[in-house]
Amino acid sequence: AQTVTQSQPEMSVQEAETVTLSCTYDTSESDYYLFWYKQPPSRQMILVIRQEAYKQQNATENRFSVNFQKAAKSFSLKISDSQLGDAAMYFCAQHPQGGSEKLVFGKGTKLTVNP
Amino acid sequence: AAGVIQSPRHLIKEKRETATLKCYPIPRHDTVYWYQQGPGQDPQFLISFYEKMQSDKGSIPDRFSAQQFSDYHSELNMSSLELGDSALYFCASSPGQQTYEQYFGPGTRLTVT
């Protein structure tokens, strides 16, 4: 069974600084995809970034980047130049390769951005 | 860009009543997923459809049923509602075989009193 673990229930960061959110996962699949979703107070689930397991290069989307360590089954999210609008719950999720499979989410990390 | 549409956005029902939630996926997305998110919890997968056929099933109660129609919209039917069914229900859609990203709708907040 696939599991996703986020060991930090809450994190805080000063505006303009950098923060890293941790995620580890367990899977028997050889091919899979990993995602970070952001859920602000509006409760909308917003896709932040994705990583294909077969790619060694870490994904980057503007101020968001990941550190993907496949052997360690680790997938952390780094947010640079943090902004007040980054405050949200962040969920790490795993999706096995193959079209119609569910996302398995971690329990989430609540990020607070201090002005 | 078009997003996933869910209706209604809010729904209040009494115990033992029935509710129907609707989802309209992003155009040309052929896969639809339903998730349930309780207060302070992560989303839990309920059921998915690919090309109008059920493709995967999670922890969906027998009181719930769902289907995907010819225009790819999907409906989640919930009967004999219980207080514990109060949650945020998300629909997500995906282009399926082309990519594995799931795009979420705004959710339907169901309150059972």
C-alpha cells in the first residue's frame, strides 16, 4: 500500500525568507508521480508542482522547487522568497503511473507566513 | 482557462435525507475523481471514472453511488445521510492517459444536521 508522510504538522516562515516542507513516501511501484498541492483558507486545492519519478532533475515552478531523492523516497518542497499569499495547508501526494488511479495524500503541513 | 465546476457549492441536509452533487470536468478531460475531506483531514479518495466507466473505488460507503454521463459530467448520489457525512466533497478531473495531474474543483460543502 502507498503511504505518504508529512512529519511537520505546522511550519512558519518570515516573509521573503525560504522554507522547506518535508515529505516521505512508501511505494512498491517503480513508476509514479509526486505532487504538492496548496489549500488556502478558501479550501480550494491548487496544484503547485509535480515530479515524475523517472526524471532525475528536480522540478521547479517559479519560487517553488522540489528536492526529490528517489532512493530515500523523499520529496521536499522549497518555497523561496515567501509571500503572505503562500500561507496555506500544503499536501504532498503520490500517484502511481497508469491513468485512473487515486491520489494518496499526506496529512498536510500548515504554513504560516509572518510579515 | 476553464476549471472544474461543482454544484452546489453549499448544501444543508437533514439526517436520512438524500443529496446529489454534480461535477463538470475540464473540457477534454476524460477521467473524474471524487474525494471527501473531513474537517482538519486530508482528502480521501471515494471513486473514479474513466470514459464513463468506474475505474477505481476507495472507501465509499454503500449508501453512496456515482456515475459519469455521456457528456463526461459526473454525479455523486448520497442517501440516508448521517452526521458523519458532513464534509467537503471535491471533484477532480484529469486528461487521463496523457498526464497524471488532477485538477480540483472548488468543492461542495455538505452539512448534515
